[in-house]
Amino acid sequence: MSEFILTRREIRNGVYRGVLKPNGRTRSEPVLELRLLDTSLGALTISPSKDGAKSWDVVANIPADAINEGVRTFVIRDAKSAETLDSFALIAGVALDGDLRAEIALLRAELDLLKQAFRLHCAKTPA
């Protein structure tokens, strides 16, 4: 288990914002990194929270060159322990939009078939 718990606040205008809290009695200072496809995109900005509690505000700028068509999964992890604290995915592209809708329609159709088969099975099975 990680020494820290990261809670996402928002992702807006290419900037990730979150709050990092210690998980128990940690004495070490946090060192986090943003990763994409096993490549480090650099350290995040970590500053003490203004609310007085032992927590830190976390800010990560998402590089524009890391945003491409398709699904891109970003991971924020503890650089010391290599444990994942948070992850998020960005989806972009016109072609992908249609693919997602088609995939959801296919899943709905398969679910309808399963529901019909289950109802038929329940109707034929004696109680």
C-alpha cells in the first residue's frame, strides 16, 4: 500500500489538479511523476495545501504533444515506490467516436440476447 492517497479534483485546460494526503504516518516528502506508455513526462508540482491539514496540492501539466488520436492513458505514480496513485484516459479523434458508439451498440445487443436467453431459461426451469 502506498504512503499517499491522491484524490483528483479536476482536469481542465490540459492541467490535472488533485490533493495528496498521507496514508498513515509518513515522514517522507512526496515525489510524484506523470507517465504515459512507460515514459516519464516529468515531475508534478507539489505544494502544501492552504487548508492547514497535512496535505499537498498536486498540479500536472499534460503536454500537448502527448495528446493524439486514440485512447491515451496517463498514470500518476509515487516515484519512490512506483505505486500508481491515479490514472486517467484522454480520448480523441473523429474515427474513434464512431467506433465507441458502434461498440456500445454491439454490447447492448449482446446484453439483450443474454437477457432473452436467461428469461427463457428461467421460464423452462421448474421451480
